[in-house]
Amino acid sequence: MDVYADVKTAAGADITSGTVKVSLDAASANAQGQASLTSIDAPSSTNNGTALTVSASALTLVKYSAYGNQTMVIPSVGAKVASFVIQAGAYEGVTIDTINVDYATSGVMQNMKLMMGSTQLGDTKVTLTSTDATDNVFSVNLPLAANESKVIDVYADVKSGIVAHTIDTNVGAIGSSAVTGTTVYHNSTDGVADVDMQTITLSAGRIYATADGSKPDADIIVAGTTVAVNAVKFTAVNQGYTVTKMRIESAGSATTSDSIGEVILSYKDKAGNTVTKTGYLNSSSLVDFTGLNAYVPKDGTAVVTVKVTIPTVPSGADSGDLMRVDFNKDAGFSALGELSNTAITHSTTEANGNYLTEVEGNVLVVRKTRPTITYLTDNMTTVLGNGQKYIASFKVTADPAGAIAFSELNFSYSTTTGVDITNSTIYLYRSTDTSTALNSAASLTKTGTNKLGVVLTSEEEIAANSSKSYLLQGTFTGVETSDSFTLNLIASTIAADYTGTGVDVGTTTTYTYLAGWENGGILWSDESVTGRTSASADYADCAYVKSLPTNSWTMSN
């Protein structure tokens, strides 16, 4: 048997708390068997129904914990200034009809709207109230089943030129119970906005430009290739930015520009797609890129890689050209703020978000080809003693782009007291022919203490994409127990001068000239001059030979 009733007192007042229970009292001879016609008591004793707890319709509203305090820019378009969770009680559904938001005034924000996912609740309030304590009232229709909850976000445009430093909104809600239609408040009294939301700190957006760790080191670049020459890292603070304009320029001498073909920017857009843009240097050795869409996420970084194509030497590139390709922060730059819809340009002040720095590329030298030098252990010993020994073993490899030649090697060595190498016994051999020396004793003297200068009798040529191995031999004297000897190739001792003034060893020059100035590890030619001699302008020092080993051959007793 089911019993239905209104949950009210005898006087007709609603019962809003406590418990209710229906009992079926004992009876006497109130029932008769259909077959026996015997009278019975139904029931013979009192039967109590289940006690039911009475609860009024409930509505709770709390700040959404998954959306914390934020920092946003002035101005911001469509900024999420609050997020909260609203939930119906466990026993009865509620239909929300009013949501109130205060401490959101017309002097700070406009165009406020409530969003549940992609669904807008109610209308957009273009103009907000003029005082903090006055609620902005949103009429909505949001039914919630018993115990159901929804996340609601509050969006608004933050105005430009405001003096506010933070936004601290409050939210409240009113609805009606699904069964009785009773008015329900989130705070049980009036539904005014009194639940604190997230603190939004207002600040100017900022964008930084610095060198990225992927920026190429100073190096030799081979003509006829496409190479990376710079890498600019952008960092966005408080909002995302889209870099739309950049100026890239060649910082070398005017004659360097003929060794640069295309200038290529490579970056990712907002969707994560790799984008490339191509331009060409103008008569001022620069290119202004426009229409870019390089996306820098809020409080994140993005890298724009700068590449150039190098023509072949027959097509116009000059062996020995020194180039440096820079990002110019002082002209031709613009980045559009994702929230503010305001651009930061090269002329924007630091106070308004411009934290750009000039990003200079490293000096790169163009060559027709390049050598690689590798230390070997073939025929070497680690035991030092008097007499004839191989003191160095190495391999020289020519790049696939072309053959190389070399005419001089310079070594530095250190020994313990008393150990010496006799000059007239030091010879360089090909590993395949240790009977024919490639140098004469007269060529061994070089300026400087503990230096071995090996000047070849004639050039050694190595074909493209091939190698030759060499052995350096000398005779030791004065070796005793615990003595040692260490030998290594010398790095370049003359700094490159990309501006073209002073001693510019990076540019094309002659072996005769370099031999007078330089005692670096290898003096070599990329054979870019036909029918060359020691005076031909195609020789280079060891600067930027990145494969020049820095380790040593060591022997000890």
C-alpha cells in the first residue's frame, strides 16, 4: 500500500526539516476472509513506515578551484574574469533563473557574458553597473537535476586606460525548486553576489626577444647549401602574441650580400603548423617580413629560425665572404596581443611591453668546401722513450662539395724538463707511404716556444668526399722516468674581422700572406681559384674549422 500526502503541518504550514513517518494502526475484526468469511484483525499490530528526512531545496555556489588567480593585460578582449561551480541539492532539482555579479563596474569592464562551455546563458551586458556593490543581474534559464552541478565562466572586455590593478568579482544565484516551486538562494537568504571569485591582476602585456640556444656557432658554411644563421626566441608574458613583422639584415660588408640568396624564416603558427616565409635582401642589405603569424603562447616561448641559401661559387658566392645575419629590434617589428588586440612595435616603450633585444648572428665564413680533421690512434704509442717515435696521427677529409688542399700544419707541445725533439728529425708522412717525407727540415722552425711548424714541400690535395691519413714523426732526447710529452694542433690566433678592417683572416687570402701572420693548426685552400699558387686568393686559416680537434696526443714514461 502506497501513501501520498503533502508534507505540511495540520495547520497547512510547510515542513522544511526533521523527519516524517506514516504508521498503519492495529485494528479489530476489520477484515473478512473471502473464502472462509472469518473475521480477522488487519493489521493485528501497528506497522510503522520508513522514516523520511525532510529537507528544503538547496543551491550551492563556489569558486571553481581548477581556475586559479590570473594575470591579464590592459586592455583585454574576452577575458575570463571569473569561474564558478553551481550545484543543486541532493534531494530536489533547481532551475536557476538569476545570476548576480558585483564588483564589476562600467569603469573597468564592458561586454560581460556568462558561458557554460560553448553555450551562453542569458544576454551580454554591454554596460555594467557604475558602483561595486550594485549587482549586475543576468536572467538565465538553467535547470539542474538533484545533485547536478555545472561550471559557469564569466567573460568581459577589460577597458584600456583604466587605473584598476585587480578585478575581484563576487557571484550569487537564485532559482526555484523543481517540485514545489519554492524560491532557492545560494546563500539561503537573498541570492546577492557574495561569493568571492578569482583575483585577476591587471598588467601590461610584454614580449621579449633573445637569442635562442639553437643559434648556430661561428662556422664555415659551404656554398650551394641552405643553412641556419640565427635563431630568435620570443617570450610572451601575460598574454599570447602573434609576431606579424620582423626585419632581418646582413651585418657584413656590402660585398657580402652577393653570397646570400633567399632569406627564410621558419616558425610555428597557433595551430602548431610549421610555416616558412621567404624574402630577399634589398639594396640596404635587409629584408622586412610582413604578414607573419608566428605564435607565442601566454607565458611561453617560440623560436623563429633564420636561414639563408648560399649560391655556388660559380653562381656568385665569394669564397671567404664573412657574413652575420641579425634580427633588428629597432625597425620593422610588430606583434599583436591575443587578448588586448593591441600591437607592440619596435617603437613601443618598455613600460608598454617592448622588451626586445637585438639578436646578432655569429660570424659565418663562406667557402666552396671545407676540411674535417680527425685524430687517430693508428701507429701511436702512449709510451715515451728516447729515439724515433710517431708523435701525431690524424686524418683530413674533404667535404662532398669539393676538394681541399693544405700547405702547413702547426702544433703546440709541452714536455717535462729535459725532454726535447730534434728539429731535423721531424717529418710528416702519408700513412700509406712512410718512406717519403712531405716536408723538409728547413721548414720546421716557427715563432714561439714549444711550437712545431710543418710547412709542406708542395700542397697536399684531397679529393671531394675522400680522406687521407698522416703520421708526424720525431726523435726524442733526454727522456727519463716519469717524463711526459703532449702535442696538439693549434687554434687560430688571429680574430676574424667581419667588418673588413684590420687583419681579416676569415676572408679569402693567400698562403704567403697567412704564413706570415698565422700559426694556427692548418692553412688550407678550398681551391676556388683556378690555377692557384701560394699567392692565389683562396687560402684560409683554421678559424671556424669546427672539426679541428681540441684534444691531444700524450705519451709518458
